Amino acid sequence: MKIRKKTATLLALLAACTLLSVFAFAADSSYDSANDPIVSKSYLETRVSALNSLIAGHVSSLKGEISSARSSIEKLESENAALKKQVEELIEAVGQNKESMTAFVPVELQPGQKIYPKGGSLELVIRTGGGKVIAEDDQPISDMTVGKELAPGAAVSLSHYILIPRDDGRGIQITGESTWIMVRGNYEIK
């Protein structure tokens, strides 16, 4: 009986070992660390490496965008400085010409001299002497006193309010003697 008992025990042990071997073999062939709740070191290293590559790509892209934005900012700052300078120059010019832009200013002109608007319109009234309309392209100027257009070559009457609408070559040429004109706006004498 002892032999039978030993044989039965040995057979049971052999069956248990065989069963364990089959389960171990089956478990080993279907093992996947991606599905394993207990994560392996190699799986973590693979994932971290992929994330590092992705982050490095985004960082490189962002560095390029930052560099581009920086150069755009520098260009805009340069343009802004130029515009500020222009504004300051215009403010200075307005300050210097404030009186001629807001009130009539007396100007004495000699025979043959010409007065033109400079950078805008010009209003004037001939007080003494005389003048005639001049224009590079035969455009008239406005005699606001009588509500008529004065063609190039037409005489300008004394004490009439004359408007030259823009700086386009139209003006008044003094004829005869020394002439006093009341002027409002920026002007140029030639």
C-alpha cells in the first residue's frame, strides 16, 4: 500500500506540474505589457521616449513661431517709431503755422510774385494792388464773394474772398504794383 500511495502521490504531483506548465506556457505566449496592469520598465521607457519626441517637436515649432513674432514686433516697433517722428513733425509744423491756419495774416507781395497753397487749401483777400488767376491745367479758382469761378488769366477783384481748394498749381500772380493780401492757410511764394 505504501507503494500505491507513493505512486498515486507521484502521479498527482506529475499531473499538477504538467498542468502548471501548460498554464505557464499559455500565459507566456499571450503576455503583452501594454495590457498588463503592472507596467514594465521597458513599456514606460518607450512611452516616455515617444512623449519626449512629441514635446521636442512642439517646442521646436514654438521656438520658430516666437522667432517670427519677435522679428514682426521689431519691424512694427521700427515703423511705430517712424510714425511717431512724423506725428511730432506734423505737430511742430502745425504749432509753427497755427496763426496762419486760424486767422488771416497780412502778406505783402511784389509785382510778378506768385502765391500758391502749400499742402492744402488757401483762402485770401486782395486788399491793395492787383492780381490774376494762374493755373497749370486751366482749372478755375472760387470767388466766394460773388459765387463764381475765376478762370486762369482773370483779374481778382479787391476785397473779394478767394478760395484755392488744393495744392495743385493754382494760385494768384501779382500784377501792377506792390500788393497786400490777407491769407489764411499754408502758402508758398515764388
